Amino acid sequence: MYKGIKVATGNGKSIHLQKFVSRVQTEFQLTAIKQNSLIVNNVPVELQVNTDPALLACIIKGLFNTMIGVCQNCCIHVTAKCFNNVVLLRITNNNVNTFQNNFDLKEVQSVAESLGGCVTLNPQVKKE
């Protein structure tokens, strides 16, 4: 599905997104383990983006930091899909109450906007 896809998301360096997420993920592995949580990287190996690696790392770190900070006994999944020339990077977990307070994401949002992206929160509703 993603074979050979390169997505121009800016004028930056070409980045293999799956490998990049894995590198950032390792910085948070110990914290996740202390929270009895697990991070699963399901980003397609072939997916590449052209963007500023420092800013992309800032965004992903901010999302991981927020997600892990409020998550205990969670399985955190990182996925990505390509729609035309847009990459949707999703970080989700099985905890319904993850983003009750989104103040920590304001800085991440401004960095994402500088790359032409955005951060949105889609709270899960507990099904009864």
C-alpha cells in the first residue's frame, strides 16, 4: 500500500518515518515500562516524509510525553497513513481518559503548525 511513497511535507530532509519514530520511541521506553505501558510502532516501513527532523522530533516527543504521562497500563499505538500528499500520524491508546487536559499540547501544536500540520485531539468515548 505504501510501497515507495515519498510525501513532500516541506523542504526538509527525507526521513523514513518508521525508523524515525523508533528512534524517538526508545527515549520513552523506560518511562512507559515504569507506567506498565507498551509503545507499538505500526508506521509502514516504506513511508517517507520531507521535513525538518528536529521539529518532527519535537512534535513526536511532545505527543509521547503527554500520552505516557497520563497513561498507566496502556498499549500505545503509533500509526501513519498517507492521503495524497498528507501524512496522518496517529498516536492512540486503550485509555479512555488520556487527554482530559490538553495544556501540554499547546507548544506541540505551534511546532506542528510551523511545519504546515496540526495536532487534534479525538477523545475516545467509553462504550457502555
